[in-house]
Amino acid sequence: MLKLIKDHISISLFMLLMALLSIGVIVYSGTTHLDKLALVSGALIFFYWLLNKWGGGERLKNLSIPFLNMEFGLMDKLLLAGCLLIFIADMVVLGGPPGIKAFGLSKISELTELRGTIHEGSPKIIAYLSAFNLRAFIPFAILHFLIKKKNSIVIALLVLSAFYGFSMMQKSYILSMMMPGLIYTIYKRKWYHMSAILACIGVVLVTLTMLSVSLENDTLPSGKTVVDNRPKAVRIIVGLGNRIFIVPGEIVSEWFDHIPEDKPFLNGDGYPIIAKIKGSQFRNYNVELYPIIRPDYVKRGLTGTVNVATFVREYANFGYWGLILSGFILALVFYTIQGIFHGDSLMFACINLFPILLLSSSSILTILITGGWAMLIILYILFKAHYKSEAPCVE
């Protein structure tokens, strides 16, 4: 059993996510939507089995990009220079770190607006490069130089990451930048580096939380004030447990409840490329469902999105057939990465663990493209021969 899980770790992790989502779904809506989760899971297992039976995924482990096989010293310099130059360009275009501007705000709605419009006026190339830097180039660089034991470069990148993560005011950014390196240091028992990474994560998360709390107005539309007399430690534990075990499943149930009851199936208009081909308008249900799912927040003047597990996006477009389609897409992605990282379980975990966990609250296509997952995999392919020569993480 353990060997089966180890050989197919990606699908095993996702099935664990589905189990966790099921808890929230059952708590929120009983067994009403369990058939949809079962359909996704069944389609995923079936298509994954077919691919393993008829494919040749093990050949992917030798995948390389010959015309980019440059000297490793030069690749190191290009990787580091790319991280720094994109960061500098980003700050120049933004007119300085947006996080610093947040200290002059007085309302939580102003902070929400600032977060949501950071790259609104930026050239598209800068916005895309910034996303790749935060979610792929810097995370991979930290991992890469940890493996190469370049301690001074690692510390410099950690400081840069902490400042960059705070500047962009999204807690997910500091996690995405640090997670590959954190997993590596835990596995390799590099306690000094692990402590430094955890310190950076902690400082950024605490600072961003304190900033939000200092602006938070907990007055509800009715004019009543929320008072929670439970000990702080209890509130933190309960809140964290609720966020992990209940909220993701609750959001899945909310989407299923409102589609197609209040919002019609999109028939492809939920994908920018398909909408453009059809000549129709792209529609983002993450935004459109926010006033329906979070009406109290809207009454308080807040705007936002309701991100949901990956398979719900296909459901929102194509109904039950979309759930089968989602199972096929997931099977194809998991099969591919299992082949690419075959025999290299540590690097598999470093590169893929965090993106797979994000599938509980975001679309797999979004995570792959703008979320930097595909770029992380490409970087691994470019550098993996060097890791094998040093043999720091190959079983």
C-alpha cells in the first residue's frame, strides 16, 4: 500500500484533498453534492489508470531541452540575475513597494482595493513576469542554491523574498516563494536554513495580519458588534481548523448550490481562450458569485473573489460532463509530472506539493500557467542534470 502511494503520490495527495473537501461539503450541505465529488474522483482514477496502462510516462524522466542546455555556471547567473532584474523592474513600474503605501490607509476597504489593483496600470509583460518571479523563479532559485550550498545567496534571496512578499501584500506569495526550500530543508535536516525560512514566513504573515487587524472594522450591517470571549489560543485553533477542514468544502457547496440555480452554466465562456474563439464575453464566476455568497461583506463595501476547488470551474462551464473533463485533465497532469520526476521523490515534493495543495481552492489551469507551476517544472527540467551529478536528492 505504501509503495502504491509512493509511486503515485500526486493522485494520492489529491484524493486526500478530496476527502478533506468532503468534510466541509457534508457539514455545509449534507450528502447533496457528494455525487459530484464521487464523479470527479472516479473519472480521475479511471483516466489515470488508462494512462498508466497504455502510456509510457517513465520515458518523461529523461526529458530535456537541448537548445537550452547551457553551462551550469552561466545558468546559475542567469537565474539569479533574472530574479533580481524582474524585482527591480516591478518596483520601478509600481512606483515603490505597495505594502509601504498600506501604512497610510485607514479603512479595510482601502486595503482590499490596493491589494486588488497593484498591477492594474502596469504593462502586461511586467505583471506576468512579476507573477512568474513570485511563484516560480524566486522559489526555484532558493531551492537551487540550497542544493548547491551557496549560503550567502540563499540568505540574500530569503531577505528579498520577505520584502517582496510583504510589498505585494498577499500571504500566498511568501508561502509560494518559501515552500520548495522549506520542504528541502526539512527533509535534509538543515535546521539553520529551515529556521531562517520559517522566520521569514512568520515575520511577513504576522506583519500583514497586524496591518489588516489595525484597519479591520468588525461592525456588521445591523450595527451590532461581534464579541468573542473565548481564549485567544482557542480562537486561533478553531479558526485554523475551520479554514482547513470546513471552508474549502463550504465554498464548493456554495458554487454547486448557485449553479445553475442562480447562475447558468457558462458553456465555455468561463475560459478566456474559448470565449474569444466563440466571439462571446469571458465571465469570471469567482467575481460574479461573490455578492451572492458573501452578501454581508458587500454591504460593508468590500469586494473580492470566491476561489474554489479546481473541478468546480469545469462544472460551472459544462455541468456533470465538466466534472468528467476535470478528472481527465487532472489525470493527464498527474501522470505527466509522475513521469518527469520518476525516481526523484524529494524534488517531486519540493516542486509539486504546494501546487497540488492549492488545487483545493484554485483551477489547475490557473495554477499551471499564471500560478507558476509549469514554469517550476520547466526550471527543474533545465537544471536536473546538475542535481543528478551532485546526487543530493535522487533516491
